[in-house]
Amino acid sequence: MSKGLYSKYYDPSKLARLGNLQMLARTVVEGYISGLHHSPFKGFSAEFAGYREYMPGDDLKHFDWKVFARSDRRYVREYEEETNMTCTILLDASASMGYRSDGCSKLEYGCALAAALTFLMTQQRDQVGLVIFDESLRERIPPRSSPAHMKYVIDRLEKVVPRGKTGIASSLHLIAESLKRRGLVIVLSDLVEDQDAVMNAFEHFRHERHELIVMNLFDPAEIAFPFSGLIEFRDLETREKMQLRAEVLGDEYRSKFAAFVDRYRRDTTRAKVDYQMLSTATPFEVMLAEYLRKREKGG
């Protein structure tokens, strides 16, 4: 599909004005991700989930011979790893996530990703939950798998506003301690916090045997630092202001930003965490489709 066609509806510069994440998620999943041959996400347990009628080609190791002997009915036993996965999406909604240089903010981009993932997983009968956090856990929706639950999660995503200070590491530790069953955890955040503390929190999830996907969101201006002249910078969380001449710190900023991202890439690879650095300038549905197809192929 040509870039012109998808950007007509989903270019990041228009994303903030769409206002209907459920419509967006449905169209993205059905239009861009429908080519997936199987779920790019794997189940984690072998807990008994229920029965269904035997179909030709089903693995006979799951055929329930006792039920067949009693009732002459052919059923197979299904397990959670085959039919159901638990995913928890962790969305950073601190004030820094509200930054935008043009188009959508990091938080709006993250909400769109979360909505599309929620729709996709519900379609695949996976359970999806949502945690919205800043310096504390702001809202928590336990994982469920139903159209009504999906609608509720997406409705909540439409109402999220950026506020509060960042507390990424402490919030992630609290969530890791509270998750009752092993599953998939997806973090959507700019990860602007002490990297040692954040990596320690990531390793907490891995210690609990969760699969962890980290989508590190940045505005294109945060990546390229395109400013010039005397600029007033304002901290979105503390409201502190500072005037600086952009040319004086541009090269140093870009060097430190590259080192910041490189360290996350290096340390997450070592910790077996799937790390993706994303720009909000990239049409998110194309990025998501490419990423999921890469996972589907085991890349």
C-alpha cells in the first residue's frame, strides 16, 4: 500500500485529531495486520482452559478418551498456551509524555499503539490489561478477553491526559510484584529516567519469567534537536525554565541522546528484552505491522 494512502488517515500529524481510537484500531488491525499467518505472540502456560469439539487434524494427544467412552462425543482439551495469552500494556502518562514538536504527542502515539494491540489481541482471544502510570499507578484494568472489555480499555485510552512526574522504575517494580501469572508485558514510555534503575525494573519482569517488549517513544525533535538561536526550554514536569543558545549544546545533546539509546539497546539485548526505539513521526500502523510481521517470522 502506498504511503500516500495510509498517511491520508494515519499520518502522525493527523493522529491527535482522530479522536476515535476504536475505529483507528479496528482499521489498522483489519487493514494492515490481517496478513499475519498466526499470532506473533506466544502463550506461556499449559493450564487447562476447556473443551471443544474434535476437528480432523487435531492433535490426538489432547483427545479426551474418557469423555468419548462415557458419551460417544469427540472432544479435545484446550490449554491456555494454545488459546489464550495474558498481556499487560504499561503506558507512561507522565507530563513528559505530553511533549510534541508537531503532530501528535508521545502519549497520543502510545495510546494509538495500545489501542491497536488491544484490538489485535482481543481478536486472537488473548487477554489484555492496561496499567496507566506516572510517578504512581494511576489506573489499572485487569486482563480480560471480550469485545466489551476491549471497548472499555480503548475508551480509557481516549481519556488519558499527561500529568505528574516520572516514576518509571518504581512503578514497574510495583507492577512486576503484582502480576499473578506469567505473560507478555509491553511498556510504552520515553524511559527518561535513571537507566540503571529502569534496567533493574526490566530485569525484575524477566526474573518473574515474563516476556518483555519495550517501545521507547520519542518526538523527532528529541532525536534530531533541530533548534537554533536563543531557545527557552521548559521542563514539562517541574515547570522550570531555562534559556539557552541551541548551537552551544546541539552537538553535545545529540551525542548524549545517541549514547542513551545505545545503552538501552545494549543492556536490553543482554537481558533478553525486546527493545524498539520509535519516532512519533513514523506512521504508527506501518511500524506496528512491520514489527509484528518480524515477530511472526521469529526475527
